[in-house]
Amino acid sequence: MKCVNMETELNASIKADLISIGNVQVDKSLLPDQFKTTATAGPGAGGSSIFLRAGNRRVRLTINDLSPLRMIPEDDHVVVVKGDSVIASGVLERPLCHCPEQAYITISEKCIYDCQFCPVPKLQGEVKTSEKVQQMVAEAYSTGELKAISLTSGVAVSPEKEVKRAAGIIKQLARDYDLPIGVSVYPTKDSSEELYFAGACEVKYNVETMDPGLFRRFCPDLSLPAVLEALDNAVNIFGRNRVSSNFIIGLGESDETVRKGIERLTGRCIIPILRPISPHPLRDNMGNINRPDAERLFRLGNMLREMLDRQSLCADKSRTMCLLCTGCDLTPHRDV
Ligand code: SF4
């Protein structure tokens, strides 16, 4: 087997390669439960994942026996093998709740909406009580590794009720823990005020795509103008570097749409998170979706970093959620 150059282990282009594939076969000896996590929200919901860290970079890969990548132990670390070459090496990180260093909790694992890329409406999971969330955070805190609390949610009954529930849970958590709290929900007219005054320091409202035609097709129950308006308002309340938005790559959007979308968002001090689409087995009728290849991820990641720089925005100042984790994306200022 050819060996990876340790100088280049998990550099930005290798991370782009790993993310573009997105999954890995895992040697059974690495599979004890403490290294696995199961996503309960968003496009990855329902799948088990593993986190690899090398230097300052982290990558999340879904465990899949059919993957072209293999992860195997070697001495005190692990290596990722593609074909007959070792392409990355690092150590496995233990997720706390969902990802390393965070209690990232989905408070409602069900949704009344039906975004076509998302398995959550099909899974119709648990709506967690406040007590359950507190208990999960307490367990994560007891490890001594907890750096942030992050909450996300589907829409179990209505966006207004979900925001109210999230605000109530945040209020309690802010009283009990001296940790940054981030939250990602479908926004309402007053959600930023409610969540900020409850004690959240960062918010994420997802545009999903900045192509209005694709938005109507993939998110028929949601409103892109309403999300954009809520994001603008969120910046007024939470401030610069405290507002982000998932922007899915691979739904059929052109690079020009991505460029204009990033320009629109960064121009209002919103940090886009370019998230490669993960086709889910419960969503097999999505048509022409394509997980972006490494070259496209790398190119768009660099474009995003340049546009953030133009506005003096710093993704690496984020204290919660995906911009702190970085596992699924090429994160500007952390990876590129
Ligand atoms: S980047 Fe976000 S979605 Fe991905 S593992 Fe980290 S917290 Fe979860």
C-alpha cells in the first residue's frame, strides 16, 4: 500500500475528496458505539457516522459497507484507504451528542413540511421534552469535553410553536450552563428576538438553495423570501459573524447561481454553509441531484472564502453548530 505524505494529511483538497465521497467502510474493530453517531435531523438523518480528525481539520463520514473508501487502524491512529493508496490519516473523535465537543440536539425529530431532500418527515421521530434535552446536555457536560450547546428542530406543529419551545429550552440551558448556545429552526416573524432574548448567541436559518425555481420544487411548503427576510433581521439582532445559513450544493443549481447567492448573503453579513447534498434512501424520487465532486467543492469553497473576506466576515469566530464542527463541509477560514 502506498503511504500518505504526513505533511499533507487531511489538507483542504484531501478533505474535499473525502467529503465528495461522503462515506467510508469501517473496520469492525473501530466500531465501538462511542465513536459512532446517528443523525436525527436534516438530509443525513437516520445514518450512522464517524468523525476523523487530523491537525485542525475534521471530517464526518457516513458508515457504508459499499463505500470506495476504507478506514483501518494503524498503530495509535487510523488511515483512510482509497484503491491501494492511503489518502489520509488521523484519529477518531468521540461525538458527544451528534458531533464532537457539542451537545447538538434535535428537539423535534418530525416535520409537517415535506422538503424533497429531507428524510425527517418520513422518519417521524421523537419530540423531546425539555427534561430529556436537559438530561442529554448534562451527560455531554459530564465528559468535560463540551464546548457548545446547539439545538435544531423540524416543525412538529407550527413554526411559531417550535420557536416558543426552543426559546423555553434555551432559557433553562442558559441559566444552567456558561456555554455558547446556537439554534437552527424555521424562522418566524419574531423568532430572532425570542431566541436571542432567551439566551442564544448564534442562529442558523437555512435558505437550502438560492435558486428560486429549485426552492419551489424542493421546498414547496416554505418561503425563500421569508427566510431571507428573517436572516436580514437576525443580523440586526445577533450581529456580524453570528448568523449562518445552510446552502445545499448538488440540487441542479449552476455555479453562477451559487456565486450570486453567496454575494447576496455575505452582502448582508450572513455566512453561507455550502453543504453537499446527501441523497437519502427514503428520498429516491429526487430527479437530477448530484453530490458535488471534489474539484467543485474546492472551487466553491474558495469562492465563498473570498466573498467572506471582502465583507470582513470570519467563519472561524463561530462558537456553535456546523461552523464550529466543520465535519460535513469545506469550512472557510478553517479548511480553506
Ligand atoms: S457539520 Fe453540522 S451537520 Fe455536519 S456533523 Fe457537524 S454539526 Fe452535524
